Amino acid sequence: MSTAMTDIVQLAMVDVSDYEVEVVGGRFGAVPAELTARLEELVADGAGLAVCHGVSTLLAEHGMDIHDEGDAAAARDYLEAAFRAFAAKTDLTRHTPVVMDYDQVASMDVDGFNKNTSFTPNSDHTESREFLTTKCVHFDAATTFIGNVYGPNTNIDGGLPIVCNTREYCRTTGVEPADLVELMPHSYNVAVRQEHAGTVLADHAVALDVDLLNDMVMVVLNNEVDGGLAHAGSTPTLADPARPGKRPLRHIELQFADGQNLDNWYRYYRLGIPEVIVTVPEANTSDHDRYHRGVDTALAAQGPSARGN
């Protein structure tokens, strides 16, 4: 495991319960300026990662409960508001090597265990499709920053967020960012090529040791292939195979005005324009096993739980 990745994660922890915020009628008020500044410091001006945790504590301080669906929804909205405030204060042109006409922040709620259908964050210029959220080491296409909100899970083991220091890997090996990635079949995202993924996971990756049963976290990431950090997820399984499982996720990303931005981004990385299939690959096929299986390898964990907080 990379010492640098360990250091990045240690510094990235943001306990949102440390920041005072009003709650009126079960809804959170304005995001504290100090929290926005901290995200800016860590993600835009720092190493490119923030891990917001402590949501259950914040809810409890206001007489709310992480396991109440309404309170959990309010917490997700608050975390999304924090991401939006961060994005509004950030000079996005400093963090992308190709001009992108970002004009909005959008989000979508999905299930990170079961197959999802009719999903796309920008249906005005990309096609809706089925998808699976647990993927190999990858970058989301053409969005400089992302926020992924996880939890609270029900009857799920595993499914931990994984962060990979592909930036350091490219620097130490001389691999060009455009040579790091390939198109992910049936998806708009790009995967770290197989010949690089094993070393990235072995030497430059950390699984975030966060409580996804009794807390909620938001991982804010510099997602650009050139100079950012890749992400993945460990494979989730049912804790009790006889009962259904729920793994709620909210994905938050920057979007642009038209599909030409997407074309320009792919061309910068010397990639073709993907032909997205509206149904996911069948299980036990090469595309499914390579690109949608999650990460089964054991990784050292770093985060609030590892520190005993």
C-alpha cells in the first residue's frame, strides 16, 4: 500500500458534526462556510479527497435518526448541498486539461447492490440504460469532481469505497494518463487498464474503513484522469442470504451543456466514443467479470473506524 495514499486518507477525514448547522422542519439550513472551505482546501487545493462522516452524530444532535428514511433523505440533501457549495466556489478550469462547459450539478439516487434501470445523470444528451454500481477501478467520464454518498446499508457486508492514487502511479511509472484508461463496455465511464489495475490496487489503494450500517459518508473526489484519483468499491454481499439487502447511494457530479463536451473529453484521452448498450452484461461473461464485479482483493483499511473514532 502506498504511504502517500495512507497520508491522503488520514488528512481527508471531515467530521460534519463538528460544523454547526440549523435544522428547521426536519430540513438542514445553509451549509456552514467553514465546511465549504474545508472541502475546498482538501479537494481543490489539496490532494483531491475529502471523506465526510459523522452524519449519524449530527442527526442525533438535532433529535433525528440515521435509520429513519426521512431523516436519512434530509442528510443526503445536506451532503449534496455541501458538494454544490464546494463546486460553486471552485475554479473548475484549474482541474481539467480540456475545456468543459460545465453548467450544472446533478445527482441521482441508486441501489448499490441490486441492478438499476433507466438511469443516466444527463438524459438530455446521453442514453438511459441499466447499470451496476459496483465496478472495477475507474473514473466517471467527463466530470472533474464527484461526490458519492453511501449508507446506511441494510443487510450488506462489504461494499466499502476504495480510493486509488493513480496520479502517483503514473508519476512513478511514467505511464501517461491517456495510456492508463480504456473504455468500459456498456458504460460511459473509463476503467484503469488491466495491466495497470493490479499494481494500483496492490500499492496505491486504500479501502475506506467507514461505518455504512450506522452512519452515512460522502466521498468527494478529484475525478479527472489527468491528475486525479480513481475509485472503486469492494464487492458487497448479503449478510443474511435469506433476507434482501439495501445499499443506498447518491452520486453527484458536474454536467455540461451538450454532448460535444463529452466527445472532446474522450478524444483528449485518445478514446473512441462509447456505444452504450442499454442492458448490463450477463453474469459470468468477460465484460461483467472485468468491469462490474467490484474489487475482491483484500486492501488495508484507513478511516474513522481504523482510528477508533
